[in-house]
Amino acid sequence: MQLLPSLLFGISASLDALLVGIGYGLRKIRINVLQNLCISLVSLLGTCLSVCLGSRLLLFLHASLADRIGSIILILLGAYYIFKWILHSGDLNQSTKTAHAPEIASAEKISACLKPAETFFLSMTLSLNNIGIGLSASMAGLPLLPAAVTTFSFSALFLLCGNRLGQSRFLRLIGNAADPISGLLLIGLGIIQLIF
């Protein structure tokens, strides 16, 4: 029964990569395969470290208590992402309405590759985003290997898809909904880990 929680964890932990890929795709900045792998590997390392840290904390807590704490933290994290999206959805609508054509045109003229410094920054940012999720998922009983595999796979896939299809209106909508989707997945993961 670890497949579904691992998939939910991988998708939720990697949705930020989709948003980042869409953002760079909209700016016509290409993220090549090597940069994608580097970003996904660093994100994977951050996830592994946080899951291992959660496993160490299990040594000091009773297993059932740790499971409950981890599951509740996942649910709270999910609720936080949804609440944050609700608060900022008005800002997104306002910024879309006030966008000017010259600004869009100048953004479309940009055609470049991601710079090494930006690659490092993105890697660290996406990795740090996964620390809280990985820690709580580990305490909720999610094993390291499936969490690591799904995180790496979805991170690489979402970054690639977001970057290549950043001009798509559909992916822009998904990118804007990354927080609530991630929040719902985390809540679902927390509930599954509480029940099973």
C-alpha cells in the first residue's frame, strides 16, 4: 500500500518544479537536460536528507505517535498551501489584468539558456521546499526509497514539461493552481497515512 502514498508524495513535492518550469518557459529561457538532472538530483538529496532526519526522530518517539504527528503535519502543510493560494489568488488576478503588452513583448524576445548560478539557486530552492514535506512524510511512515524515486522522477518530468510547454494557456492555469493541488495531495497523503 506504499505505492499510492509515494506517488502522492512525489507529485506534491515536485509541483513547484512544474511552476518553475512554466515560469522560465514563459520567459523563453530553456532548461536543458543536464540542468534539469542537476536540479532534480539536488532536490532529491534534500528530500533524502529530510526523510532520513525524520527516521532519526522516530528513534525518540513511539511509532504510532510519530505516525500521527507526521500525518497531522502533512495535513497542516496541505491546508497551509491551500490557504496561501486563497490569499494570493486575488493578487494573481490583479497582476494578470494590469499586464501591459510592451512588457509581454519584451519578455517574449528573451531566448537564452539557464545560467549556472540560476541552476544552483533553483536546485537549492526546490530542495529546501521539500524539507518540511520529507520530514513529516518520514515521520508518517513513508519509506525512503519510494519517496526518493518518485520525487526525482516527478521533479525532472514536471520541470521538463513546464519549461517546454510554458506558452500553453492550460499549463499556465495548472501553474497558478500548483499550491492548491499540492495542498490537496498533502492532505490526501496525510489522511492515507493516518488510516493505513
